[in-house]
Amino acid sequence: MHDDDRALRDQLRAADPARALPPASPTWLDHRMEQIMTDQSVTTSTVTPEAPRRAFRRWMPVAGVAAGLAIAAAIVVPLVLGGPEPTVESLQPSMGGGLASGSCLVLEPATVAAQEQAFAATVLQIQGNTVVLEVTERFVGEVADRVEVAQIDTMTSDFSGVPFEVGQSYLVGAIDGTITGCGVTGADSAELRAVYDAAFPG
């Protein structure tokens, strides 16, 4: 044995708190080992690691921010994009049938009720000769979100139709894709509104 090993061994013996005790007998050691091997009363407690919980707490603020961004995007994106594209249809202007406005019959609710399409709308814009109407109320028939119609020529018309103006609201009737004149279509006044209300009660 090397001198260093002998010195280390002496140090370990000196540090042993049981160095003064007599050695245990082999019989006692065998008995104690048998007890250890056969004793099943010792229960092992399961310790749940703390790391996953800490990780969950660490990610909770991130998940909250992500959820908030998703909600904000769901609200803001449709506003930015303007929502779905509005449907558009075209109608022909009032033909008049060669009648002057003074030759039109007195407007009755039955005449308005006979329209295939009837709606209220506001003129969004007039591009060249095309009037773009934004539909605000539907009384009867399938009507798109926007209706395009050619502006009548006040110089050559028989005055049974109505010229449209930007920003003004109108009540419009149409049959076979053509706007009806003779007072069925006109500015949304109290008088014309009363006729439409009588034609389409409720």
C-alpha cells in the first residue's frame, strides 16, 4: 500500500464517529438485512415536479396576449377591409311610354303594390351618366345592396321620370327590370312615403 493511501485511510478512520464502537456481530447483521429486505411498510411519496407549473405560469401572460390579439384582429380586419363586397344590379330608367307628367294618373297604393321591386335608396354618386343608389329599405322583391341606373336626360325626357341627385333619398318601384315613372318613383317625401306605407302595410 502506498504511503499516501495509508495516510488517507488513517484520516478516514479518525473522522469515523463510530470508530470506538465494537464491530456488529454477523448474526445481527444478517437479521437486520433480512428485516430490510422483507419490510413493505415503507411508502414512497410521489413528488410532482414543479417545473411544468412554473413553465405554465411563465406562458400564461403570453397566451393572454395572443388571445387578445386574435380578438382584436377579428374586429379590426373586417373594418379595415370594409366587410364583404356589396351586391350590385342594374335597372333601366323610366321609359315614360310617351306620356308627359301631366298625363299620368293619380298615384294609388294599388299601383305601387303592383311593382315587382320596390325599395328606398340614397344616391351615393353619379359617374358620368350612371347613378349609383345605396338601398336602405326593401318593400318587395329581391333587390341588391346597390342599384345602378342611367340618369334620365331632362332635355329629352317626357318628365314622367325623376332625375337623381347625389345625397338625396328616393322611393323606387320597378317592373321587368325597368324603373316605373309617373310618380311611382320619386323623392322620399312624406306624401309618397304615405302611399308606399299603404301599399306595403306592416
